[in-house]
Amino acid sequence: MRQSSLVVVANRLPIDDNAAPDGASEWRRSPGGLAGALHAILQKEPATWVGWGGGVGTARELPDIGSLRLREISLSEPELHGYYEGFANSTLWPLYHDAVTTPVFDRGWWETYRAVNRRFAEAAAEVAEPGAAIWVQDYHLQLVPRILRDLRPDVLIGFFLHVPFPPPELFMQLPRRTELLDGMLGADLVGFQRPQAAHNVAQLAAKLLGAHGEDDAIKLDGRTVRTGAFPVSIDVAEMRVLSARPYVVNQAKQLRHDLGAHKKVLVSVDRLDYTKGIEHRLTAYSELLRDGLVKVRDAVLVQVTVPSREHMESYQGLRERIEREVGRINGEYGRVGEPAIHYLNQPFGRADLTALYQAADVMVVTPLRDGMNLVAKEFVAARRDDTGALVLSEFAGAADELTDAFLVNPHDVDGLKDTLLRAMSADPADLAAQMAAMRKYLTRHDILAWARAYLSALDRTGQLAQRVPRRSARRR
Ligand code: G6P
């Protein structure tokens, strides 16, 4: 068994679901995807990624991707249902996103979630060399840190939650709240996107576990669990290279031409998920058309939804509602050859996505709740000059950092309409100042800065952080 000094444990492996195990595996990239976030930091020294391959059945032996080793965790059909679709995505996901859809509490799912978390932990324990660091990702694997601490007291354990951590009154609804909190606090360092999450966890640790909880450290069982905010980011340098590629630049020009060179082009890109506020956005846009404040001959909305969790009923229902609403809006307001909304429900390649970001006048990112939202950051980084406007929900983690965006409460449809209009008619000089500030911020706070901040907090000797490449030394 090959062992590594750094092990990442995440629900998904960073490979295409369809990649053949013949050395042709590609990094899996999707908007908002976790794999993309870690891409840049795992190529320097051998590391192992433990994760699920996306299907059911026996685990495959997968070839390395460069210096990254892959260890696949298999799931059976009942496990897929109880762990992934059930406890992770029908209980925790909606609860952690302000219960915008009602969380389902099913007692059977818990046992499966616990058993699958144990399998992930055992695999990680096997591939970690003595004194290694194991970095556990996201809400699917919240029990893994505690299990690992029992299995391998010699390793450093990090946990990072990519989604929001809810306010105590919501978390308290969880039937297995104490075990879940204790599971996560098995780590040496628990990282979140926003500072409020660390505050919520400190309060809960005091209440449920009798711990002494501060916002940056929780004393529990005679040890200290450090906590803090480490807002995740994107590979800005990679996005800049991509955005200068002739294919992307030409494609952006073509899109502008096809959409109508004189029109205001609004663009939204989301995983098709009820947390993304797609229905609220459609309502706002449709009312602007109804009120005559936006005219189809002057503006167009391009709504890309990337298919997600398609076997789950709540996602199928959402898709049907969105498609019905887009059809209604186009039926009522469209003209021949001139729809009000272009709706694309399909996976998008990185280059085409970047072209779309460049073609936009206004990027509309209005989730009802979002851990970070990397699409907002990608839009800013993909622009080649200081044009463009970003409308951003204040309920996305990105709103803490991209404070020069047009911030909006997406629940307030009138406010959303107003903000869309303001963004569409903003003075180019004001937009240039806003975009320049956001672009500058992102250059400093890219994915490398995130990884370096987290890993140096996890391992205070500074050794782990040395794995993160320096910006200037990177290949362009
Ligand atoms: C969110 C989660 C990630 C997850 C992604 C895609 O961004 O935080 O952990 O990988 O959604 O969802 P999926 O269910 O397809 O993995």
C-alpha cells in the first residue's frame, strides 16, 4: 500500500464520471465544484485523494493523475440512497442552506451515513504515512475527523466545510446533532467560509458538548480544536490564461454577435439547485418585462443551469418549474427569433463558460444561500478589462469579499428588480472602478492564498504550506 504525507478526503474524486481507467482521466471541473478549488495545490508532491467515483458497484483501481494518487470508495445502491441522496443531500444540504427547502429527517439514513463515513475514514487511515496530514472536505463527511482521530492519533486532521454552517436554532433541529458536531470537532482545525460559522459552532459546542467555545478555539476532551474562516477562491492565473485564448475571445465575440451586439446581455450560471434562487430571478426578470422596464429588443438573459443530483425528486421538480416558467416568459414576451431568455440545461466546458462570462454585460449571481459561489469570482477573473457588472446576493459567502458588486437580497423581488436595472444602466466609469477593485482583490486572494492560509494554520511548522506553489513561479 502506497502512503502519502497529504491525503484529501472528499465525497467525490476529482475525475470525470465517465473517464476510463486507462490513464486518460481528466480533472473534473464544474462551476462551484470543489475539485477545481484543490486542483492547483495537489500537483507538487505525491498526495492521495480518497473519494467516490460517482457510480455504484466495486471500487476501481485508478491510475495516478500526475503525482496525485486516487483511492476510490465504492457505494452500493442503498448507500447511494441513504448516504448521498438521503442524509447528505436531503437532510444536511437543505438544513445548512437556511432550510430553503424542508429538510427530511429519516432515521434509516443516519446509520448509512455513519457507516459510509467510517469507510472513508478507514481508507484515509490506510493511505496516510506516519505523521501525515489528512484534509477532510465538506458536509458529506462530517463524522470522518472523529473516526480518524481514534484510528490514527498520529496524524494532523483538517476539516473544511464548503457550505454554510447554519445558525444554532436550525442545527438544533437535527436529531443526531451532538454526534455530528462531535464528529467534526475531531479535527485539529475546522475551517469555514465565513466567520459567523465559527461563532455558531462555538456556541453549539458549549451547549451540546459542554466545551469551552471561543470563535477561534474550542477546548474539548483536554485538547484544543482551532476554528476560523478561510474563504475559498479560484485559480485566478489559470482563468487569466484561459480568458486570453483565441478560441475564448472569438467565441465571446460570436456570442455577442448572436445575442445582439446592441443589447444588454445578462448571464447567470448555476448548478440546477433550489439554493441558487433561479426561480426568484426569473420572477424578477419577468416582472421587469411585464412592467415594460426591460424590453426584449434591448436586453436578453442567458440562464445556464448545469444538471445536478438529477435522480432526486426535489431537483426534478425544480427543473420542471424552471422550464415551465422560462417557457411562459418566452411565450409572453419573446419575438420571432428573439427570445427573452436563452435557457441552456447542459454541462458547459471551461472555455465556453469563460466566453460566456466575457460576453456578459451583467452577471447575475443571486443564490438564496451559498457557502461561497465561485461563479462570481470566475466572472471577475475572466474579464480582460474593467467592464461588466456583477449583481451578487448578500447571502453568498463571496459577498464578504466582493463588496464592490451590486449586492442584493434575492428574497426581495422589488429590490432585485431595482438592482438589475441599476446594474444595466450603471455609468461605465463607476463599473470600471468596481471591477478594478474586485480584480485586484482576487489577484491577492486566489486559490493558492486560500490553501496556504489553511495549511499553515493546520501545520504551524509551515511545512505543509510549502506544498503550495508560489504565484510567480507558476507556469503561465
Ligand atoms: C457543492 C458542494 C460540493 C459538491 C458540489 C456538487 O458545491 O459543496 O461538495 O461536490 O456542490 O454537487 P454534487 O452532489 O454533484 O457532488
